[in-house]
Amino acid sequence: QAIQAINGYTNMTAEEFTNMIFQKIDVNNDGELTLEEFTNGVENDEDLMELITKSFDLSNVLKVIQNG
């Protein structure tokens, strides 16, 4: 939920958000992500790479805290 809030995905539930990520990168559709699936999925999906990058950029967290 924190990743969603930081990156502006507040219009979907945490479950919907997780399902969206799995649909993008769970290539064998087994409901689990291996490290290889995750790495390849993030590297090959520009939007997901941006999402992950923003999640680790704490300046967005600081902005949220400052704005209440």
C-alpha cells in the first residue's frame, strides 16, 4: 500500500495492484515470482522499472510527509 501511495496508484486495492504486477512479470503463471522472473520483468517493463525506482527514491516519501 505504501508503494502504491508513493507512486500514485491509490485508485486500486493492494490486491489489485499486486495482481497487476504478477500479470506483467509472472511469465509461467504459477502465482509465484522467482528472482529471475522479477529481474527480467522489471528490466523489460519501463513502467514497472520506473515504479520500482520511485519506490526506492525517498524524496517522494519526504514530500508526502511534508504535505501532511
